[in-house]
Amino acid sequence: MKDPKDLRSARWFAPDDLRSFGHRSRMMQLGYAEEDFRNKPVIGVLSTWSELNTCHSHFPERVKDVKRGVTQAGGFAVEMPALSVDESFTKPTSMLYRNMLAMETEEMIRSHPLDGVVLMGGCDKTTPGLVMGALSAGVPMIYLPAGPMLRGNYAGKILGSGSDAWKYWDERRAGNITDEEWLGVQGGIARSAGTCMTMGTAATMMGIAEAMGLTLPGASSIPAVDSNHLRMAANCGRRIVEMVWEDLTPDRIVTDAACRNAATVAMATGCSTNAVVHIIAMARRAGVQLTLDDLDALGRTTPLIANVRPSGEGYLMEDFYYAGGLRALMLQIADRLDTSAMTVTGKPLADNLEGAEVYNDDVIRPLSNPVYHEGSLAVLRGNLCPDGAIIKPAACNPKYYVHEGPALVFDSYPEMKAAVDDENLDITPDHVMVLRNAGPLGGPGMPEWGMLPIPKALLKQGHRDMLRISDARMSGTSYGACVLHVAPESYVGGPLALLKTGDTVRLDLPNRRLDMLVDEAELEKRRAAWKQPKPRFERGWGWMFSRHVTQADQGCDFDFLQSDFGRTPGEPDIF
């Protein structure tokens, strides 16, 4: 156990010198007496709240709950706002700013008198951004997930955010949904605080944080507006104080075993395709060299057992919570996990799973009755994606698992959008739609454009799926035969840049292949003629992003932030 004099905050407050006098006097300026903060763990409550982040609209109240817990445990809590990277409103994509949040988190922790931190996130990029930064900072941390919103509802039908937006939009484009019905869906699809209640990126990443050992047991599944969420927040406050005294730092928690546990659990949940770039980035911040091949191997041996949309049918995250939540799911696959891995409780994962129970075995399936016999994601390679691409087999029509067809290539989203709205577009269900220049540099930021809309000409014929390929990402709430994260991306001259409309593309999912059937001599001619597009940015954050972001298979982190780039700066100088 730490002694008060060994607290990190003591470097700011304890010495009898002019600098520390200034620190103490400014705390008194805020209305605190010395006994409020001296010799106590100072806990930073990093809240990604914003009035434009609907997923986190309950955070101002949860901060109060966290502070209550910190105070009860004998700590001193300070709220510190962090970049609110929301998925709904941030353009061109919130992915452009994940690394900004990670940098801000790391530097905010390092530069302030914090002994431990509670990380408050939930909306897609906030979980990896906060965790990546806190891993690099190295102080004790605990993650407080925002939790999913309540089920959507319209006209007696249960709606799932994202998934049903796509579904009903296609029906509206096909002429099957009235303006009045569309407005009703709009008002009913998101009706409380919290993240998307499908197993989208938000739910996936909160589950990954729990499987990594970074949350309290069961925390990731609690609906945002459930009273259990308030109690969990207070418990986070109490526990982080204990973690400081125990010196339970993240390097003891986020190990190779923890990262593999997280990837295995993700596969069993029907996770978002976005999990790939985030879990690789998080792992590498911890010095764990997780690769696409590792993820594919885990996916081949981990059945998908969470019957939650979009990979499952009928159920949403609220149902998942009532069915036992993530603890129950992890118990089902415990023999595939390293349950000796340490968690923020100070106990191994095995202890955290004691007492877990499945209350609805149609929501959380037994291994004998999985939703899909393999995990949620598969990694493809071939001459179109030598560094990898991602597909979500359980969320697409099985007839596309092995498919060959002519490519229809678009160089920009506006070009593609105009084409799919053309009712006379010359296209068949066998065509392979391709969108390029949408990767980390081309997008920029790898926007969620990968679920390319089904052309109106096909919708009116009754088709609702087709093979689509891009170097973009797609929303975790999306579905369909979409190949994503093609690496290297087309913007830097990856093979996708060489594909032409009319070329035959072949997908062979069982053998994990994606190829264009074009001979190498022709490809070499095209390669020699290819010219890189103009830079997207000439200054500012975008300029910095474009010079340092890695490709999708490397996690899209900045090269200079990865653990193998150089030594950490250590504690700040205080003279």
C-alpha cells in the first residue's frame, strides 16, 4: 500500500516551497481547505460530455455520482472535460479525432496532479481514445461506460438505432414508406440518453473495455438510464481510490492475455467491424503486438453467441442486459478466455465471473446453439488487399460468401451517391460496388461510408444486399455483404487504386481471399500510370494527421504515439 507522501499529487502539494505554496493557494482559491486535498488521492474524472453528444447527455449527473464515491472512499475528485468525439455530428468523421482525444487524455493526466482517473466514455471513439491515452500516461485508471439507450419504438415495433435507419431508408427509397412513417421512425429510434442499443461500435467497445479488465464487473451492459448505472458510477469512484493505494496501474491489467480476452469476447458478441482498428491501437499502446491474423484466428474458433442486432435477430442491448449481460456471455466462453488475467477489481477475471448466470438463452446462446458457428469478423487477403480487409459474415447474405462479379468503381462518395439514386443505372445483383479514396488518408479519417447504399434500381427489384468493397469503415450498426478497411488504401496507391469498372472481382470467404482477376502485367501498367491524389490538408490537425496516421491494419494510431516509438517523458518537472 502507498504512503500519502508517495502519492503522485504530493509532488504538487507537499513540499514547503514557493511552487507548492502556489498550488495550495490556488486550491484554496477554489474554496477548498488543505485537509480537503492534502494526503488524499486526487482523482481526475475525465468526462467526454457535450451538448452535441447525445450518447453522453447523462454524464453531468454521473460525474456527481462518481465524485460521491470518491469522497466516500477518502479521495478528492476533480472533473476535467475531455474532447467529446461524438459519432452523430462530428464531420467528416469522428475517427479523424480519436487520436486527438488520446493525445489530450495522455497529456492532461501527465501534466496535472492526478493519482488516478475515471474515464467516462461510450460513444464510439471515446472508449479507445480515452483508454489509449490513459495507457500511455500509466496512472491507475478505471473506465465508466456510458451504457446503451433504451429500445427504440414506433407503431408497436421495436427499433434498433442505426440498423433500422438503414432498413427503413432503403424501404423509403423503394417507395414502400410514407413521409409520415419516416418521421415516426425518426422520432422513435433514439429515445433516451445512452449509446446505440444495437451491438454497434459503442456497445462493442464498452464490452471490449470490460473484457480487458478495465471496468467493474457487468458495467458495460447497464442501460444508461437504469438506476444500476448510477450505483455503478459511484462504485467506480470508490474503487479508483482503492486502486491508487494499491498502485494498480494499467500495465498490470492490459496484458497480452487481456487483449486476447477482449478480442475473443468481441468475436462472441457479433462486434462492430470498427473493433479491429481500435483493439489493435489499444493493444499496441500497451506494448502488445496484436495483429489482423491474431484476430482472424480467434474468430475462427469463437462462435458468435450474442443474439443481438445487427448480427443477431430481434434483440437489443437492453435485452442483453436483462439476459445476464457480458458477465454471462463471458461465462459461456470461459474455457476460451484466460481467466487469470488481472482486472480493475484487483482480482482475476475468474473471480468477477462468479455468480454470473444466463437468464434468457435465446439472447445469450449456449455454445451448442450459436448465432453463427464462427466469430463476428473475418480477415481477407489477396491481390486487392495484401495487408488485409475485414468482413462481417454473420451480418450478410451467405450467398455472397463465394462470389464473382464485375466491379462498378466509384472514386468519391458524391459520385457513388448520384449513381445509386439513378433508377436507370446499368447494374445487376452480381455486380460488386467499389468505393475508394475513403481510407485513413483518402477519406480523410476513414469515414463510415462502407455500407454503400443499394442502388435504387435494385431496390425496386426487391434486392436488399450485394457485395460491396471499400477502404472506408462502416457503422457498427450496419449490415450486409460489405468488405471494409482494404489495406493499403487506394489514396496511397494500394491495389484498390488500380481496379477498373468491368474488372472481375472474386470473394472466397472460406479461404479468406479477395482478388481482382487481372493479370500482373496489366496491373503493372496501371501502377506505372497511377498518380496520387492531391493532399487533403495543408495545415492544422489534418496536416498532422495525414503525416503520422498508420494504415487500418496497424490501428490508425499515430506512429509517434505507439509504445515502440520512444521513451515516455515521465513525470513533469516542477521547479
